[in-house]
Amino acid sequence: MSEAEIRAAVVAERREQVDLYSTLTEEQWDLPSLCAGWRVREVLAHTTMPFRYSLRRVAWEIAKARGSFDRMADRRARIDARQLSSAQLWESLRDNIEHPWSPPGGGPLGALSHDVIHGLDVSTPLGLDHHASSDRVGLVLAGLRPRNIAYFGVDLDGVQLRATDIDWSYGSGTPLHGRAQDLLLLLCGRRVAAGRLEGPAAPRFTTAT
């Protein structure tokens, strides 16, 4: 796809997330996400951080975190989620639907991946992921490279992932079937709910019933 088409997909993803967050109760904002240690509000604080922080501010925060981006991101998500109301977090997303941010070296596809994955981190545990776009999830999956998967430390030795709702597969070995969005979560190191994946390898990657 062209850069313009991927940018359009980013806008569409953010617009749908604006709609999703607008339906949440205050209790849902405080429910756990799939990101370890983060509630729904920490996830949105993280995904909207690039809209609120300048590059200089990000560099300063990383320096304060002793050079660790992950440590900085976790710290700021927790602080921002505490200091900003759910309405302010939602407005930060709503007002930046067309923001041109992309992660360093990631381009528009990196921005799409960031938004789609963290969108699923919220919608899946809330039981609202049935509206996830298989087309956008497919774009993210198609753009993944072995180094991206290695970052999350997922051991796929002897396993072939096969999506049941789009034409996509990865790896070789024993087939493991599931929706594209559930396979994406698996690749990103998230545990998938029991029953969402099928195949002999499913117990390796799913939560207990």
C-alpha cells in the first residue's frame, strides 16, 4: 500500500478508538488491559503521549529513566494516567486523529502498528474487540519482521501461525489457527484467552480457562 493509504488506515483506526473510548464507564477505564501492570487509562496515556510530548521532552524523560525507553514509557503512562482525567485522555486522542507522528524508523506502518496493537490491548479484555478491522490487522501482520517478533521474546520454534479470517501465515511446523487479531497479540507477547486459538500448540500461548 502507498504511504497515503497507510496514513488513511491510521486515521480510521484512531477514529474508531475515539468511538470506543467514548462508550466506557469510569469503572471500565480502571480495568486491567493486556499490557502488564496497565489499566485501560495507562494504555491510552501511552498511545497519546507522542501527541502531548515534544521530541526534546521525550529525550529528557529517557535520560531521567537512565536511557531506557521502556522504563520511561511505563513511568510516564502511570504518571499521566494519574494526573489526567479519562475525559482529558479521550480528548487527547480525539484532537489528534490526523497527527503525523510515527515511531523513530517506523514510518506510517509503525504508527498503525502502535495504534492497532494497543487498541487490542484495551478492547480485547473488555470484550469489545469484535469490531477490530481485519484489514488493518492484516497490514500490521504483513509488516512484521523477525526482529519485531524477537523483541517480544515469543518462541515460535516448530509452529506455523495461520489466520482464519485473512490470507496470512507465518513460520513452519505444527499449524496454530486463530483470528488475525489474536495471532497478532500472540506475536506481541500477550497471552491469548483459551478457546481463541486452535491446534496442538494452543496451550503454549493461551491463558487457562
